[in-house]
Amino acid sequence: MITLAFETSCDETSVAVLDNDKVLTNIILSQLFHSEFGGVVPEIASREHLNKIVELTQRALSESQISHEKIDIVAATSEPGLIGALLIGLNFAKSIAVSLKVPFVPVNHIQAHIYSSFISDNKPEFPFISLIVSGGHTLLIKVEDFFKHKILGTTIDDAAGEAFDKVAKMLGIGYPGGPIIDKLSKNGDINFHKFPTAQIRNHPFDFSFSGIKTSVLYFLKEIDYVNNKSDKLTANICASFQHAVIESLYRKTLKASKEYNIKNISISGGVSANSYLKEKFSGLRKNGYNIFIPSMQYTTDNAGMVGLIAYYKYKLSENKKIFSHQSFKINANPRIDLKTL
Ligand code: KG4
Ligand code: ZN
């Protein structure tokens, strides 16, 4: 079964072609120019998706050597995300489905992240604990089977990636902050300063990152960072901050794994590209844990993961009529509700 998939929920325009669960092509265009604004500007993101989507679709089909007639289903991220950005990919994908007279499968972006570790020959077995860490989301989920999820915890304020981006902004080292902090931390000392990791009473699996962010802000004032700036100092702050965030993600994931007696752990979303995070979680392998982290191109937003979950969603669905291009009841209206797994 050939799937043509789209992802435009934020600042990546991505188009993928899959043959069953195998990704043939996964083209990702990151809108790097948002860095000059210190964050994603929704209006500009939408316009750029609009500018690029046709060209990327043509490239994806030609690179995978798949002609229009071979497409069996079309999929796109339908929620959650920036509304204008979502609408570009969603409407484009729906139009293709209608014109080719093939089913259209709407995809929840969080679900796509959960199953991104399935784009591999070494897939997690059910049940597994899924940690989703990106610029917009931080979620700890127990995945019992396909589409059978229990959200164990979420962030009560900032997402993990958002904290990386905001701290990088305070340090004046660029955007997006995650990869830059990751790189600079390699020359820093994790014990340079202890930034606090929050415990939320009665909610052992919830996260909070705004406290860490505020304590970095106060610390920078206290040491008069602006006038005492040096590469070593910046590296030390990055390493200590990164340690605090990753430690919190690691501890809570491990706690969930122990509580539910599940040794399969999958980590996905942009922050799962973090080298310190990978090192910490990989260390668990020697204790019998199975750790799954998608390869780099499937960690940040990509259409490959959208196509993969669309394939399973369609294949496992008992009522395929709901995906018909003739149905006007397609449940693909972007919503702002994050808890609609
Ligand atoms: O999944 P993603 O591409 O988009 C969202 O759905 O949000 O994640 C982007 C986030 C950004 O906040 C970025 O700073 C973070 O992932 N990120 C990282 C790293 N690479 C990307 N955070 C920490 N370390 C990294 N190496
Ligand atoms: Zn994402």
C-alpha cells in the first residue's frame, strides 16, 4: 500500500512516500529563518508551507519513483499545531485525495511522534512507555497497543524543548536552542550549578520546566552574565541546565517504567535528538531495558511518521468508509485540544 503523507503543523514542511510501513522518501524543509525572530512566527510559517508544498510533493514522488496512480491513501497531520500551518497541509492533502479518488487519513501529531520509533526494523513491542519531548509537548504515555494509550503525565507549564529554546535566548546563543545547548554542553561541567527540577505533589509523572527557566534567569543576573560572559561560562551554564532538564525526564520515565513494570521505553520528538539524553537512556540497556529512539530524521517533525501511523490507522480500521474521499464527515478539523490521542 502506497501512502503519500504531509506534515505542516509548525515550522517544518515535510512530504513522505511510504510503501506499507517502509519510508521510501521523507523530505523535510525546516524554516530556519524564524531564528531571526527568536521563535516561530505562525503567519510566516503558513505562507512558507504554501510556497513550498507543491514543489516538495513533486520531489517526493519523483525521488520515490511513484506516480500518482499508485497512491493508495493520502494522510496529513490534522491536530494539534498552528492552525494556519495545519490548514495548508491538511487542505492540500484532502484535495489530492479527492482528485485521485483515494481515502484520506487524518493524523494526530502526538500519535505520529509516539510511533516514529516504528520506522525501523527494531520496533518496540507492546506495551511500552513513550516519552514525547518536543518544542510544543512533553508527555509520558503508557502505550498498550495501537491506539490504546494512557497519558500518565504532561507538562504543567513549558515543554522541554521550549525551555531549551528560551534559555538559549537568555544566553544569546541562537534559535532553536536545543541543538546549540547540546553542542556547547559538551565543553561544560554539569556540576557547575544546580538548577532545580520540580516535583509536582500528587502528580509524580507531570513535568514543570518554567522553574528551571526562571532560576537560570536569576542566576544570570546574580553572576552579571552580560559583563562576565566567556565561552567556558556559557558552556558550564548550558551543561548544568541541560543536566537538570534531562535528569527530570529520565527520572520520571524510569519511575513510570518501574511502576507499570514495562521495560520497553521509546523516546521521540525533537528533544530526543539530544546527545546527553541518548547517553543517559542508553545506559539503561545494560540493566535489561529496551530503549527505542528514532533515527535523526524522524525525531523532529517529519511526514514519514505521519505516513507510518496513517498506514496502521487505515489498515487496522474496521470501518474504512470513514476515510472515503466522498465522505464529508472526515474528522480532520484542526483542534487546539492537546489531549485527543
Ligand atoms: O519535534 P519538534 O521538531 O517540533 C515540535 O513538535 O515542537 O521539536 C523541536 C524542539 C525545539 O524546541 C528544539 O530546540 C528541540 O526540539 N531540539 C533539541 C535538540 N534538537 C532539537 N533539544 C535538545 N537537544 C537537541 N539536540
Ligand atoms: Zn512535533
